[in-house]
Amino acid sequence: GAVVSQHPSWVICKSGTSVKIECRSLDFQATTMFWYRQFPKQSLMLMATSNEGSKATYEQGVEKDKFLINHASLTLSTLTVTSAHPEDSSFYICSASIYYPASNQPQHFGDGTRLSIL
Amino acid sequence: AQTVTQSQPEMSVQEAETVTLSCTYDTSESNYYLFWYKQPPSRQMILVIRQEAYKQQNATENRFSVNFQKAAKSFSLKISDSQLGDTAMYFCAYTQGGSEKLVFGKGTKLTVNP
């Protein structure tokens, strides 16, 4: 149980295009989903916290207009990288928390998306 | 702000031996949770073990165990009978009670040698 599916796993696109990444909880309801970014050989950096039905909370330094997050249902959150540029190339990982109670339940991670902007 | 420190960027161990990965954290909270995640070359994040701060007993999961020293704010991971499949990046992580935001350490790259 507690499977998180992330799609696509790898995407290559031209500079200036927008890219959408989906994060789905397959067998549980997730009130909260998280989006992380990971540069090569570095740790995960939280970009934003996505709550179902409300606006995402972005971490300091993350451009909300660049990284659009939508959490329309209890099983789906999307991250859209708008007008992507080479510096946006990275590994993006989502995670989801099982619906209440929180904190003592571990986050379940998707397999990540490797984004390469040419 | 809470911080998590992993002081060993890289470690190696021979197959079947035991290795300990260090982690310290800083928090003023009394209710929190600690985790060790494993990230193999496939880059999938896999939960290895977790510890609730209010529990004095150290968590154990098969070959993996922790040494949780709350007063010292230390949370080390011991891997016994190391296997080749244990080769991965290991991240120590913290989350505060009532909040689910995970704070990660920088990671330790563990290599198990045959």
C-alpha cells in the first residue's frame, strides 16, 4: 500500500516551454503533497507544500509564478514549470502524506522526474 | 529553524560488516520525528527506519537500527551484515510534530564493497 506515482519519469524539452509533472497517490488519500528539487549529488530541497483545495505554500526563494502547483483532489497534485530554462533542469520528487492523522505517518515518495531543458 | 547535519559525506564498508552513519539535529521542540531514507542509484526515496522522539526505545528494522540520544540530539543509523544492495545515499530527516515538512541532511554516500 501507500504507492505514489509520478509522471513523467524523464522529460526533455526546449527552453521556453512549460512542463507539467503529475503526482498521484494510488491507494490512499493525501491531504498534503510536497514537491522537492534535488540537484546532482545534493540533498532534497523542499519547494512547496500542496494542500488539497487550497493554495500551495512555497518555501523562501522559490518563485511561485515559475513553479505552479495545483492540488485539485485528494489524489493528485501537479507541478508546472512555466517557461522553463536550462537552469530549471533538475530532479523533481513529490511525496504525499496519508490523510489524518499526520506527522507520525511517513511521507511516501514518487520515483521522481528528471527534467532536462535544452 | 530546525537543521539536520550529516558529517560524513562518504563511507565505505565491506560486505557482511557493520557500519554506523551519523546524524545530529537541532530543534527546540519536544515532539518530533526522525527518519532515515535510502536513495539508491535509481533515485527512489525509500524509508529505512523512523523514530518518535517521545519513545525512549531505539527503533529497529531487521538489519537496521538506530541509536537515538535525545539529550545529545543524535540519531545514528547502524547497518548490520551489510549487503551490496545497501549501497546508496542515506539521508537523515526530521519533521516536527503537527507539521509534516521534512528537513533533510546533506546525505551520506555509502558504498558496500564485495
